Amino acid sequence: MQRRRPVGSRPGRVVDMDLATRDFNIRLNLYGAFLGTKLGAEHFLAEGQAGAIVNIASLNSLVPTRFGAGYAAAKAGPAPLPRLRPCAGDSSRPPVHA
């Protein structure tokens, strides 16, 4: 499964960023990775196949760029997803690793 995000994070300083801009960045970068992982895991499980889901976090989650507060905060959220197993604890199902 490959998910390509649309380009268009909206830059800005934390003190200047309105809620709509912050919400846009969160929806694009955090929700996209989470929902992509969820839907990918559901697909693998429905097919009865093992699988791997790869999310690429940005270095900006650790080292934000100028005016990149919203993007950096949103990208920090998906960073732990590769360490999680969406279906951990259910040995009757094929392994799906995120």
C-alpha cells in the first residue's frame, strides 16, 4: 500500500497561526498517517495476509524549520507508528507491522 500525501502544509509561527491553519496541518500530516495505517492494516487482515505498512516521518518533527511549527508538531505524531503493531495480541491473525 502506498499513500501519497498532497503537498501543501501551511507554514506559520505558533503565535500567528489560527486554528484553521493548525487543523489543516494536523489533518494532512497526522490524520493521514494514522488513517493510512488503520486502513492498510484492515486490508491485510481482510485478505488474511501478513503485511508491512511504512510511514515516513519527517526530520522536521525533531528539528523544526522556520515557520514550520504546525508541520513539525503534526509530523511528530506519526513518528511512533512504525514501532506499533496494529494487531498485536491476536495470534490468530497474520502479522501486520506498521
